[in-house]
Amino acid sequence: MADFETLTLEMDARGVARLTLNRPDKHNALNAALIADLARAAALLAADDAVRVVVLTGAGASFCAGGDIGWFRDTLALDRAGRVAQSADLGRMLAALARLPKPLIGRIQGPAYGGGVGMIAVCDVAIGADDARFGLTEVRLGLIPANISPHVIARIGPARSRATMLSGALFDAAHAERIGLLDRAVSADDLDAAVEEVVTAHLQAAPGAVAATKALIRDVVATAPADHVTLTAERLADAWDSTEGKIGIDAFLSGQTPPWRSGS
């Protein structure tokens, strides 16, 4: 689909894109180049109507080891304004992945620490190998999990965020599943089959309705409860008026299969 320095991006005939962090010798640690590549990939995926599902994974033994040591050294040389700008690039990349108008499925084949946990948190569904380990280790370096915190808190909640962030202690896949960071933990041998099961399920859904539902979830969270009735009624009316809504309901009433399901 496109060439990148630090990741690969491929798509199959079904419209399933595979976005792979490709710095295996560095455990797919985040640096400026990888952050920029991920931001560009997110923009390409969001704009491509042929893409229906995105699978996010890592090459090699690790999913993502967090911040790269060289990137930390570069950060030391920056002034405050430079550090704020660099940090904001990471935050914008995570937000772009979180707001992707397609299902983002995490295939977590190995350990994830710090920013790598943030990458899991922006996924809509995350399936992980049961021998992987995780940690929000920033406090052990005297830092804080700043840019990833909105996404981690949204995924596992404030109480569990405190329980994992404040000590920086590592935890296993079973615990990651219990707290909701992973939706499922499976054996490494079963990982691809488990991810494929999730992908196949999402291919049954109308692409526009998926994008609208992701936006609805964000907006319901950000809207005062008193405004929920109006917001949701308006969005449902939009769905009834959409081309997909008309095609889908017509297919349902006539006992037919809508076109977005025919090739699944």
C-alpha cells in the first residue's frame, strides 16, 4: 500500500490491512521515525475506502518496548518547547489510531511496555499471546505515562490505571485480560486463529455504520448525560437516512444479504 522506514503495511483482497511495527532489532521501540510513520499510516488507512479492518502487530519477539533509548537521549538535548512538541507528536499519533474510522484489532504477539501499552489501549479489540508481559514503567524512570494516559484510562478505567501506573510493576497476560487491557489472552499457537475470528466478525458489519458507531461511542462519553437522548436520536436518524441504512434494511426485509457481507 505504501513504503515506510519503520513499519510495513499490506492489505488482502477482503480489505483487511496489516500494520506491522518493523523495528524487531529494537523490540519495535518508539522513536521519531516510527511515530511519524504511524501517523502517516493512520491517515492513509482512514482515507482508503477499500480498507475495512486494520490489524496492528509487531515484527519479531516484542510488540512494542515503549520509548527507544536513542529517542530518550535525543529528548535530553531538547529544551522544554522541543520536548512539548515531541511529546505532542506521540499524542497526535495515538489519537489518530484511536479515531481510525475502521476497526483496529491488536495482534499482541509479545511484550509491551510504556508507550507499547498505549498502542494496545487505542485498539478496539486486543488479542494477546498468553506468554507476553506488560508494564507501565514510566514512574520507575522518574517520568509519567502522560501521552498514553487518556487511552489507557479509557480502556481499563481510573482505578486499574492507578493500580498499574503508580508502581510501574510488570504483569502477565492473564492480568492484562482481567483488567481489560487485552480482550483475550491465547496461546501463541492460537493467536492468528483468534485474531482471524475477530476480523471475520467485523467483516459482517457495514463500514460506514462501523465508523459512525466509533464516533458515537466517543461522543456519548464526551457529552453530558442530559444531552444523550437528543444526540443518539439524531445519530440514529442519520443512520436511517444513510445509503447503507437503506440498503441494509431493504436487504433484511427482503431476506437478502447486504453487499458488505457477501464477500466475507
